[in-house]
Amino acid sequence: MKFWSDSFNDGAAIPGEFAFCVMDPVSHVAMSSNRNPHLAWSDVPAGTKSLASICHDYDVPSRGDDVNQEGKTVPADLPRVDFFHWTLIDLPPNMTSIAVGQYSDGVTPRGKPGPEAGGGRLGRQGLNDYTGWFANDGSMNGDYFGYDGPCPPWNDSILHHYVFTLYALNIERVPVDGKFTGQQVRDAIRGHILDEAKIVGSYTLNPAMSQAR
């Protein structure tokens, strides 16, 4: 399959328009427009019954001790884990693109509804990991279904990478229900993948990292 985005080039920086947060000289970060990027694909294999897309960041600190703390830096050698930003499943095999802002346009405090995409949008969406990140924040906690963009620690010493993966599946419906997660979808589609394709974008909120790029 061929898979691309008009919003950013594979291997290049993701513009702030598609992020949850952007840099702010006073408060370190500010909420951004949080629009989902454009995605498009072609050459879906014969026998495809549905499509699925997952976006994850594999550079997330495994411990939050130093995250966003004044006078501290998240060390580069800290083990990193996956953070899911978007899980979209059960797309029809004849679908060929997703428009900018089609599934997300703006930050929605206290979460977004799901799993049905709704509003004429196709597919079902899983919980992203902002659900857990904001769990103890009284002004932001809730169930975050669908896309929410990059917001890496503003004091992280490494660049974060966001992998968008498109899967062509031999099943019409992924066998997950309710408040499903990206990892649950990964597990459920194992053995059903006819083909997959990836594009990767990078992002940082650390001014020092930004200047070094």
C-alpha cells in the first residue's frame, strides 16, 4: 500500500496545527488547534474487508518524576513506552482519505464521545491515552475517544516520534467493543493483517530541541 499525508512529510516535523499543545514563552505550552492531519492511501490489497489506523508516540517517558518540572530535564536514557493518540477502526475498504480536521478540530476538555465516530464520520474510535494522563485533573478528566495530537513534555531531552500506521484487514469488524484501546486493537487484528504502511512525524515542545532541529 501507499500511505501519505499532505499535512507533513514522512520523517519531518508535524506542524503545531495538528498538535494538542504548542510552545508558549511564558507558560511553556498553550493549547493548539488539535486538528487531525490529512491522511491518504492507495493500492489496498485484494480481499481487504476493512481498514484501521493507529497513531502512537513511542518516545513517552516510562516514569513521570521529572516530566514538566521546573529546573529538571527528562533524561534521554530513560526507558520509553507507547502512548496512543488515535485508534480508528472499521473503515470501509473503498475509503481513500481522511481530511484535515475531519475527526478532530480543537481541544475538548473532559474528553470526547465514542466509540462511534458520529457526525457522518465513518468507523469507530478507541480511547486515546490522554484518558489516563488527565485522570486526576479535575478540569480535564474524562474519556478521550478519537484523535488528540502531540503534547510531549516541554523539558524532554529527546525528540518525540509519532507513527501513523494504516492496516488493511481481512475482517469487516475488529472484535473489540466499548472503551477499547490502541493496544487492544493491535492484539485483536493480529493474524488479520493483509498489508500495512506507516508514516512518521516528529514533534517537540522543548525550545532547545526546536532550535537544534
